[in-house]
Amino acid sequence: MTERTPNTITLVDNVNKSKEIHNVIAEFPFDSTRKRMSLIVFTKGQYWLMTKGADSIILPRVKFNNPQELKQIEKDLYNFACEGLRTLVMAKK
């Protein structure tokens, strides 16, 4: 994220240098029951639910097309933790 206003979120893809502006429709703030925060945004004619939270909360809710994807993500998260890094997982639908 490069910019956040009450009504928009601006994301920049550093790989292909594209910029996306998402209109925020609703925000569900982090709370200790859900252990995640979510936004409903509208962009390019579609609504998206974007969620971020701890891997133990997000990963069980994600459907992976290939079981190897989940194994690779878990391996990467473990390696990050071994380096002392804190991580958040993001998902969208």
C-alpha cells in the first residue's frame, strides 16, 4: 500500500510498475475475536474482500488449487520466523 484515505487505498505493483486505486466500501477493523481485519473494496467493476491477519487464522480459510502452494507458504513463513520477522498473511476473494 502506498496511500490510504478514508475512501480509497492505492496499491503499487513494483514488478510491473502498475498503480491500482481501490474504493473502500466497508471496513471491518481488527478485533480479538476475529483476529483479522477486512476491507470490502470496489475496483475495475468488481467487489473484493481483502483480509489480513496471522497465518494461523487466515491459512485455514484459504482454498489452495495445489497442496504444494500451502506447503511452500508454510515453509516461507517458518523461515521468516526463524529470522525473527513478524508476518501477516493477506487474502482476497
